Amino acid sequence: MMTLTTINTLRTKLEAARFAAAREGRSLKVALVPTMGYLHEGHASLLRKARAENDLVVLSIFVNPIQFGPGEDFERYPRNPEQDLALAEKEGVDLVFLPEVEEMYPAPTRTQIKVSGLTELLCGASRPGHFDGVTTVVGKLLHIVGPDRAYFGQKDAQQVAVITQMVQDLNWNVEIVPCPIVREQDGLALSSRNVYLSTEERQAALVLSRNLLEVQAGSQAEEVLTASTLREQLRKNISLEPLAVIDYVEVVSFPGLEPLGPEERVDDQGQDGDILVAVAVKFGSTRLIDNVILTKKVNV
Ligand code: PAF
């Protein structure tokens, strides 16, 4: 493939291992930003944070087949490596790891990483096996690149919780750095999948951010809100949008992902830890996720 940029790209595990070996003993902080490509401003924000906090920034671009279920969009997932490399160069990325599927999964591969408990609910309920695919590929990428820190967007809040748990459970010496959701001016959370939306669907999808951001603002107001009221209100408001087909609307603890009891309060005064308000909703054939985290107010 022709590249339009001069950025360093690695395509094999061996090249990546040589890179890892070359930095041995040089006490350089290395960041990994794992992505599936088709990069947007959300990815750029991860790269910028990684750039600011580390000596070397490695971007991986790999559309990971094993995290897509049957009938999902693996084949049609948007890809544009030329544009991605240009963005990587603009953001000061040092290296791009761009492996082929055969490079990451030479047959036969029989080992997977599974984080139990955190992966059966929310997106895990509607996408069985999805998180096993994510943890397996992230585990492989962490081992191939050997970063000190790895950066993930908080839009996939469940993914952040699952990967953090994996790294803790397996005693891997890497810091998982969650980064805030980046939104369009009108509120839509950035996602590579937004490209699938028709004009009408994109307009309809604003129902998610509008309601979630309202919940976030409301939780800081004086009103007493229980988990069940919040769930019902959100469901009702999202259902008012005719193109929205709800997969889930959930209120859980974060990062433990424990469902909140119906009478548990989610306002600042009532909660005693962070709360994730997460939704997954289909617009046409496109399933979007979005969330807000309600953070406990520390009374001083
Ligand atoms: O969030 C993503 O883009 C993917 O799930 C990840 C972390 C790159 C693993 O394939």
C-alpha cells in the first residue's frame, strides 16, 4: 500500500519487538493508543494526551475481527489508513502499528482472555463474546508494544472498566488512562460508526446526548432522583424519538458496573461513588452507545 506520509509504520510483531528492544534501558515513557482506525477528533484527543504525557507515542490501527459477532459490521467497518496516517503524523505520533489479521491471529489460535462479571451486562448482554475479543486483542497489543500507559476513550466506559480490571487481575505493569468523551458541537458523541447514519438518523441520534447531558446537569441540582426514576425517565424520553430503538438504558456503579437498587439515589447528595448512566440505541441499522458519569460531590 502506498502511504502519503513519512510516519514510521510497523506491520509485524517482529518489527514491534525490535522497537520495544531498542528502547530497553533508555527509561523512555511509551504510550499506546489502540484504535480500529477511521480516526476522528476523539482519537486525536487521546493522541494529544498521550503525546503530552509520554516520550514516545505508538498508535495501533487494527479492525479486530474477534470482537465482532456474526451479522455485525466487521466487513463494512469504515477504513481509511491514508487519512489515519496523515492524522497520526499531524498529532506527532512516533510509530503506527498496522498489522494484518493473519499477523495478529496466525492459525490456529486457541487462547482468549475473559474478564468475568463485568462483561455479561450492558453491551456484553447484546454482544456476547464482544469483550472477550476486546480483552484478547488489547492483551496482545500491550504485550507486543510494551507501553507504560495505554489510552482509551470513556465513550466505551464498560470497555475501560473491563480493561482496567484485566490489567489489575493479571498484574500487568501498564497504566490504563481513560479520556473524556468528545462530542460534536450539537452533542453527538464522536464515533467511527456515525458515518453510517443518514441525515434523519443523525438528527434523531441527538436524543441521546440531549437527555444524558440533562441528567448530568440535573444530578447536580437539588432534586432527589432514584435509579429507577432516572431509568424510566430516560427510557421514556428516548422512546419519544420515533427512529430510536432502545437496546438498553442502565444505571450502574462505576467502575464496578453493579446495577443500582431501584430506590438508590443518583443525585450528588445521595450517591456514594461514581455512577455510570449508559445507553445503547439503534437508529436504522446503526447501534450507538453514549453515557455520562455522575461523580460524587466531595463536601468540603
Ligand atoms: O475501542 C476500540 O476501538 C477497540 O475496542 C479497541 C480497544 C481498539 C480494541 O480493538
